[in-house]
Amino acid sequence: MRKEKMLRFGNGEDAVEVAVTVSSYKVGERLYIGLYSMGDVGLEPFSNLTINLPYSPAGVNEGYIERNDCKNLVDFIERHQLGRILPEKGYSGYAEYVKAVFDLDKLAEYDPAGVVAYRHLHKLKGQAQKKKKGLER
């Protein structure tokens, strides 16, 4: 079993060490990013970083940020340089969601197997492929 590379979520004494997991949602095969903290018996769910909005436009390395803790999640993305926030928004009912473009190479530092599987699903080959498909912003 590999040792998880952890990131700090939050500030001060309330900060939590979390592991990043990468996968895809079943509906639409969009990017899923989850955060897991260390529990008594191993990793346990801490928060979803992304939410699936299959009817809102998104590129293969883009996702919508979960609303429940949006400010902290946006800070987490920016602090750890996992991606950048885009001006576009996604909608579901009356709810508005922040959109982000994620750096798959950076995410691969934390979940190499998850990113490999996600790239395979979308036939992506890394940095050169992102530029070829116009996914770099």
C-alpha cells in the first residue's frame, strides 16, 4: 500500500490533513475530486471538492465546486495550485456553482492511479495532449 501524500485543508489549529482522490462521475464521465482525512481505520470521506453538473458545460479538466464549503474549497484549490477558478458558473435549480479548471499533472502528484485512469477514460496523454486539445487556459 502506498503512503498517501497529504495536503493541509484550513488554517490554524482547525486545519485537517487530507488526501486527494481523482475519479469520474458515472453520469457524464466528468471529473470527480474527493478529499479524505485519516480516521481510526484509514482514510475516510472528508468532503467532495467537485459536484456533478452534467448539463452545464465543462471541459475534460474542469469541474464545479461543491457549494457547502465553497470558500474554503476555493482557498484549498488556490493554495495548493491544483487549478484556477474560472469566471463561468454552473447552475442546478436556483443554486450557482463556481467553475474551476484543474491541473491534471498536479493532481497526479496526489493520486497517480486516479489521474491515469481518468486520462485513459478520456484518451488524454498528459501535458502535450492538453495543449493539443486546447485544454490549457
